[in-house]
Amino acid sequence: MPTGAVKRVADNRKARHDYYIEDTVEAGIELFGTEVKSIRAGACNLRDSFCAVKNGEVFAHNIHISPYEQGNRFNRDPLRPKRLLLHKREINKLRMAAERDGYTLLPLNLYLKGSLVKVTVALAKGKKTYDKRDSEKQRDAQREMERAKR
């Protein structure tokens, strides 16, 4: 296993607002050279992205990796589906869990771990509108308590 610092590149902050996060799994991601260089430059976005299991493989959709400046003809489509690298038992576990009603697979964040690009995949259940308002109220109350302590 490679050693090195973990550098977070992109977060899917809206996912924590719209979903309850039940479980997370670290996965590798299959990329091409210019995509890795673009990620190292921080030119990626996880907004509106999701994962799907197809033919025993997990694919991440709508992860936008901007074309690399010096990539010329080697650049790929920024929104192409990217295959996630997981063990077969992890894929089966995620597939079974995502088939339940109301559950989905979401990429939470993209980061560099040593020389490798990793993505955190979450099993999430959608929140209702009133649940989102309750979460906001709790967060505001927590902030007020922190301000009062100071």
C-alpha cells in the first residue's frame, strides 16, 4: 500500500445536505493520464454525480474532470462514466444495499492518497424536505451553543 499524505481534491457537499449517509467505502478510480494531471491541478467537480452497478462493475457518472491544458488530443470527455475499482464482495454488498427502496450510491469526495486517486463512495438514503429543515435547525442551534461558549 502506498504511503503518503492524503490531499482532498473535491467534495460533494450537497450530498450531505440531501441524503443520510449510511455507509462509506474507499474505492480506486480508473483514469487516464491527462485526467490524473487535471485532478492534481484541482480541476474536478462532484456536483450531481452518482454511482451505478452494471454487469458486476461500479461506474461513477457525472464526475466532471476538466480537460488538461496541455493534453491536446489525449484529453477525454469530461463527463464520461469512470469505473471504480472495488473487490467483488464490496460490489455485491453495495449492489444489494442500493437495490433497497430509497437508497443510492454517491461519490462523497475525491482525494489523492500518495500517488493514487481515490474516491469515497457512500450508501445514502434520500431526505425529505422537512428532514432538511430539521438538519438546518440543529446545525444553527449547534452554532449558537458554540458562540455562547466563547
